[in-house]
Amino acid sequence: MEFRFTNAASVGEAEIHPFHQGGKSLLLVRQGGRLYCLDNKCGHFGAPLATGKLTQGAIQCEVHGISFSLETGQVVNRPWERCRSLGVYPVREEGGDALVDLPDA
Ligand code: FES
């Protein structure tokens, strides 16, 4: 299912923008001029990542410090048992909006 996030051009560099769609809590993040869409739920104990910190190519959960790749959703800073990767969803920008390819509910 393709979801149109209107006015995505307003998501500035290094901003983390949480939103809900199809029963999922998601994030739109811009880094290096590019938009990324990923789950707003840490793969460790499920904390919201919207309050996390962006680092180079990753988002870091503020609770225990695990970082997830914006590109793949995989843990990048250390191996951690019982920590799942995040879902990441393809995004393309079109006319100031973002078109996000989400899995069907
Ligand atoms: S809940 Fe996010 S790192 Fe533990």
C-alpha cells in the first residue's frame, strides 16, 4: 500500500517526524537530504524512537542506547540479544510529498 505523506518537504534536515498510518507508529526522518521511513518502536523493549537521537546513518534509542541503521533497520552499534531490527519502508519524494511503500495491513 502506498501512503502519501503530504508536505514532506517541511521535514527538515535532521528532523524526526512521528506519524501513524494503518495502525502503525512510524517515523519520517531526513538525513543528508534524503527521507527515510521506519518503525517508531525500538526493537529492544519497544520504546518510541521519536525521542531518540540521530547519528550518522542511524537513530539511537534513548533508553539503552541501541542504534539502528536508517537504511536497513539493523542494529549498528553493538550486538544485543533479544533486539529485533526495525521495519524500514521505501520512500520517494514527489511534488513536496513523500510516497511511502507500506506493507498491506
Ligand atoms: S528500549 Fe530501546 S534500547 Fe532498550
